[in-house]
Amino acid sequence: MNKFADNEVLFLKGDQAAIVTRKATSTKDTNQIGKKMSVQVTNGSQVSIFGWGPNNDLPAYRETLVAENNIVPSLMATKRDITLGQGIIAYEKRLEAGQLKIEQVMMGPEQQEFFDRLEEEEYWLTASREQSFHSVVATECIRGSGTNSKIESVKALHMRHLRSGYQDQNGKVSDWYWSGQWGHNDDTKGARDAVARKIPLYDRDNVQDKFLILAADSLLCLDEYYPTPYWWGSEEWIRLANCIPEFHQANLRNGYTLRWHIEIPKGYFSQRIDAEASAEDRAAARDKAKAEKAAFIKKLNDLLAGVENAGRAVVTNYEINKSLSKQFPGIKISPLETNLQDEAMLKLFEKSNQANISAQGVHPTLANIETAGKLSSGTEIRNAYLMYLAIKTPQPRKQLMKMVKVVKRENGWPENIHYGFLDMTLERLSEDKSGRGEQTDPA
């Protein structure tokens, strides 16, 4: 029996095999929701937090599961790349004849420096990653020292290191906690032993030296603390897809794949020896028989073994004993049928990929998946891309830009200047020889 991360491949008699999934690791059961627990903070006091998952490691488990899949990471990267577009621009909005017009403008030096620093620190990549995995973006903001109360630095934090404080009697959470030890333990004892750093949530009515901005998609929030990404319903499909390649590898590694059964009559290569032959002559005859057998097997391997010999035919002669009306005993070569029963598993693998594409909300055209036995045309790709821009990017972009709106307000940036992502549109070659255009997409 071979053990894998979340599954076991059990080999039975013959060519049968079974995949055993350990359901204890599933996060969908009602008893898998996190628990209230006490942790120590850096000042030595004890506070209550709400664990993320039964072992306080659900974000790390989720990321590891996806990393082992063949298609979900690429789907997430496609969603990220479309959402982030071509970068951040500044623009103004105005009404002309009752229609909203967007006009790109030059970005001020202070704002340009701020966004350049975000690019250098890969803020957008980290924020979009956390949004894709966990449907929440957490940004830690720090103000300058002295009389300068402007926000000087922002950093997107990994959710696997963040946990929510426990709700008070009014259902309010005031603080979150960061620890590098969460997500690396097998049970909740590790969470209790962790030392956490407190980060207060953003309070618009008070000036805070340091605070946390949360931007979450709470479409699914089963425990009222942590949002559940809408694609998480495909967890079992991801686990299944991860297991199938391991099943095939185990078949190749542990299964026998004999193709031919070659029967050689005993004594077929023996040399006729006179009863009065010397011991030396008898030894020479035996050596000659061994050499002839080795030469025959070599010729047989040269004929049948290797990719270049696939499909070869074998031609043999046989003799008839006329007095007995039967064949003399000779060499028999019989094909062996190998049935690893892989076809059903491969079909299941295709179904799991389709399920994961649907769960991620990416059109098969953008996922570069064959539909109706062929890849999509350029027009189909263009239409799917434009549809994704129109339907799937507005809400994620609002979450990503929440931090910018807070910084704009707190740092006193011009009210009439807005910031958003610049999209690349795909044009017909008859309209634009380069096949590409640009448009401002405010967030």
C-alpha cells in the first residue's frame, strides 16, 4: 500500500487497485469550523482569537492543496493577470451630455512615488494572491513619525499568518493578530504556544500609528469571521484530480507490464552427447547450449524490445512428426493482455478539470481548454476576455483599491483625482493592425 498526502492507493489481487481517501482531512464538515482559543501577544498578555479551521491551519492547507494541482494555479494566475491589468493610472471623471467620461491625467509626484514603491514591493501581486485564495485582502498601514501623520508605508500580509480577534458582546472585532507560527502545526496546541503581534483594525475616527485594512468578499462567511472563497466548493474535485496522477505513477512503478509469454521446451538447446564422451566434451556441450540460448534471447530482444520495434511480427517454423501426426515441441510466443483500467480514471480526470474551471469562474476559452475537440478561435478569446472584464473584475478591483481610497483620504490627496487599473483590450486586426488597444477601467 502506497501512502500519499491525502490518499492511499491500495493494490489488490491481479490488476485491481483502489483509491482510499482519508476524509478526516476534509474541511467541509460542520465540526471543521474554527474554535475560540487563547494566545500570547508580544507584551506578554493573553488574548482570545478565533481559529481558522479546526487546527488553525486552513489557509496553509488550502494553498498546499492548490499548489499540487495541475490546472487551478494557472486559472488563478489568469484571473490575477486580467484583474491587475496594465498597472495603476490616475484619471478624472466628468459628465458630457449626460454621459460619464473618463480622462487619464498625469499622476502627481507624491502619488507616483507611492505607487512605484508598491510595484517594487510587489504589493499588487501579493494582494491579488490572497484575494484569489481566501477572498480577503489584508493591508498593514504605518504612519510617519513626528508631526507627519501621513501613511508612509503599506504592506499586503499573507492570510496564513493572520487571525481574527474574538468578537465582543456586540459582535465587533477590534484587532487582528499576526504570527509566523500559525499554519505550521498539527493541532491547536501549536496555536496556543504561538506568540502573536496585535494589529488594530482601521478606525476612521481616530488617528492610528499602525492599523489593518481588510477588504473581503463575504458572499460565503460560514463562521462570521473568515470569508470562504466561492471556489472552495471544488475542494473534493481538486483532491481527486491530485490523486489520479499518483495512481497512474503507482501503476507504472509497482505493476508488472509483461507483453509476451515465451515458452521454450526444456532441453531445446541441449547438445547431443555420446554416452562414451569425456567429461571435457560434456562440459563443452553444456557451454555451447548456454551460448546458443543466450544468443537466441539476444536476437529475440533485438526483434521485440524498444520503441522502434513496436508492432513487429514474429515468424517461426515448426515440424510435424508424421508418424504421430503432431507437432514437434518448439518455441511458443504468446501475447499478454495488460489491462490497467486507466481509461475510466482519465475520463474522471477530465471531469475534475472541467469542475475546477467552472468553480474558478473562468471561461474555457481563457483557460486554454479544448471545447468540442478544438481550441478556441481569436474571436472567441476576445469575446470571453471582454466578458470577463465586464463581469468578473469590478468587485475584486474594488477590494484591491480599498487601501488606495483610505490612503487618499488620510494623506489628503486631491479629491477630483481617482485611481484605477488600465486594461488592455483586444481589437480586430481590421480596426487596429496591432490587435491591441487600451482603456481606462476605474475601480
